[in-house]
Amino acid sequence: MEIALFSMRKKHLFREIISLYRSILIVIVIFLSISFPLYATEKPVVFWVPLKDIPDFGAVEWGLASFAKRSLLEAEKQNAEVVIFEIDTFGGRVDAMLFMKDLIVNAPLKTVAFINSKAWSAGVFLALSCQEIIMVPDGSMGAAEPRTGQETAETPPDPKTVSAIRGQIEALAEARNRDPQLFAAMVDRNIEIAGLKEKGELLTLTAATAKEKGAADHIAQDQQEVLKILGLEDSVVVTPTPSWSETLARILTHPTIIPILLLIAFGGIFLEIMTPGFGVPGVAGIIALLLFFGGRYFAGLAGWEPLMLFVVGILLLALELLVIPGFGITGITGIGALVISLYMVLRTTSILFWEVAFSQLLFYMAIMGGIFLILLFFLPNNPIWKKLGLHKKDQEKEIPEEKILNYQSLVGKKGIAKTILRPAGIVEIEGKRYDVVTRGEFIEPGKMVIVDEVQGNRIIVKIEREV
């Protein structure tokens, strides 16, 4: 009986093993039947990368450069057949444009530019960087003269910058087997091309003229026609989209937004340094500062090191203004840290345009100094600021009338500021404390002062200057 039961169990176990093995074989067969046909009929992959302005706002800047770099890396990982850049832009930053140009030229994949409307200014470089150029029938390309936004009719663009950009576009045209003179005329208005462009104008080509002159290869209406021209009608089209960080970086690195952020940052921080407590100006300044440096971080243009250096500079300046008497090495070091941090953020990727970063740095430092002077000038007369010091009426009430006659003898005497004078405070003269006022200047505690004038019961002091 036991032998028979053991034999039955053995047969049952054997049947279970056979059933499991059969299931595994079925799974393998199904997997192979699905995998091999797909592999054999695998469609080519096309990356369709939109390089467009943010509607009513953005242009070619570092956020877009970061997006283009990521898209090329993803296309390379997926073994894409071709990367098609859909271009529709008014232009943008020179440094970001040159960075993107180098990315596209050095890409190990075939690249095609589809100008869907316009490729002006920096857009010309992006299109010319690609191996082929396709335009919509009503498209245009050109007007690539470098501008800083400060030019007028009397002050044309810097000849040195124009020459550098012209050299760049001519070399790029030669590398892509296109007419260098044609593209140079888009940069330099002094170039004249008979029957096409007069001297003093910038060249902009329509789609038909661009194709006729060899600046473009094909004309297509939409994506479907572009793929048909390239023989990729049956391809798998992958369209990457900018991430939230890249979109944020595009906004924060826009040339219009940068001065606004710095204005809020400098104004808020200086206001907090010069007033007691911590409030809305300080919060707004810190947020603006984080956005300014964060935009560069998200775009991959800089790390957090410039922000840390900037914070160190602000702390050193605050220490110099509020704690350490006079102005010395601490204040100079703080200013130096601010300058270096801003330059680290504003510097470009091209050595040719380091002067652009330096000029921007001077501009923003002028903004910072202007805000500081404005605060010094207006805050002593501001109702809120006046609450921080003693008013004339308050001084008259606090000082007994019988002491007025004795104050004339204080003229010319020296004392030590026991509190900050902003402009009112307390000074110790010959062991006695007096309520005094300055002529608007701020004097730190511990500074030597001298009584300059007495007006009734008002003692007016000034800082003692060393001879």
C-alpha cells in the first residue's frame, strides 16, 4: 500500500515537472516569435527637436542650449537615423548660439534644419550648423548682425564683434559647402552682393531665393513632407520636450529678466542691511538671488559655487557696515567676492566674448552701486526710516531747557559714539552722555566724533577725520 502511494506521488511530481517545462518552452517560443520579427522589421528612429522661441517671450538662450544638448544625447543613445531641428526664432544670445552651433556640428548623427517660419539672427547659425536645410514656402533666414541692445543709428555695432561673428559664419558655411559670402552678408551690412543686397543693408533670404542660391536644399510644407524628402516616411518620430528645469532656465536666463532679478536682489538685501529686523525686502531679495543663480544652475551654465561666493560677499559687507568700525579689508574682500561671483555666472563659453561678460558685470555693478546710493539718499527722509532715529521734536522734549545754555561750550569737543548715529543717537563727551544728531551721515558705535555746531538744544556732530 505504501509502495503504491509512493509510486503515485512520484508520477504526479513527474507530471508537474513536465507541465512546468512545457510552460517555460511556450513562453520562450512566444518571446522569440515576437522579438525576431520586430527586430527584423525595426523602423528607423527620427528625433524631431523643436528649437522655438517661448511665445511672446523667449529666444535662443542657455535653457534652450541645455535642451538641445540633452536631445542630442538621447538621440545618440537610441541610435536615431537623423535629428531634425525645427527652427522658428528671432535670435538670441551669442554665447548660447555658439555653444549650440558646436553641439550640432560635432554631433555623430545626421542633422537637418527645418526652418518652420523664420531663422533670424542666431537662428541662421543653428540652421547652417546642420548638414541639410529645409524651409517652409513662406520661410526666411538672415539678419544675423550681432547686437547688444545699446546700438543706435549714431553708434553701430562694435566692428570687432561683427568681424568675429562674420569669421565664424564664413567658416561654418565653408564647412557645410555653402557660399560664405552669402552668409557673411547676413552678418556684415558693409558687404555688397550685386542684384541681391546693397551696401548698408543686412541680407535676409526667402525660401525660394535661399534654395536658388544654395543656402537651402529643399522646400517642404510640414513634417510629413520633410520625412518624405529624407526618405523616412515609415520612421518612428520621437519629439522630446523641454523639462520643467529647462523651461525655467529659459525664462530666468532671458536678457530681460536678468536685470530685474538683480535689481530686486540688490535692493532687498541692501535695504535689510541698513534697517533693523528682517521683512519683505529681505525675503524678496533672497528669492530673486536664488532665481538668478538657479537659472544658470538649471541651464548647466554654472554650479552653486557662485551663489555661495556671493553670500560670503554679502555677509562680509554686512559685517563691515554694522559691526567693524571704518571700511577696510573686510569690505574690500566682500566687494571682491561679489564681483567674482557675478563674473563666474556671466562669463561666456567663448574666449572671444569674455568682454561681453565683463561689460555686463560693470553694468550690474553700476546697478548695485546706484541702488545703494539711492537708499542712502532717500531713506533718511522716509517716514519709516525716520522711526529708527530721534526726531527733532523728540530731542527737544527729552533735553531739559536749563541745559541749552551749556551746549555752546561743547563746540569743538571730541566724543565717542555710544550708539549708532542714524542720524540721531548718543555720544559720550568728557564722561557725560548727550543726545546728538549728524547731518545725515551714519556713524557706527565706537567712532570718534567732534561737535561741529550747536543750534539751540540740537548738538550737531560729525566724524573726526584723521589728518
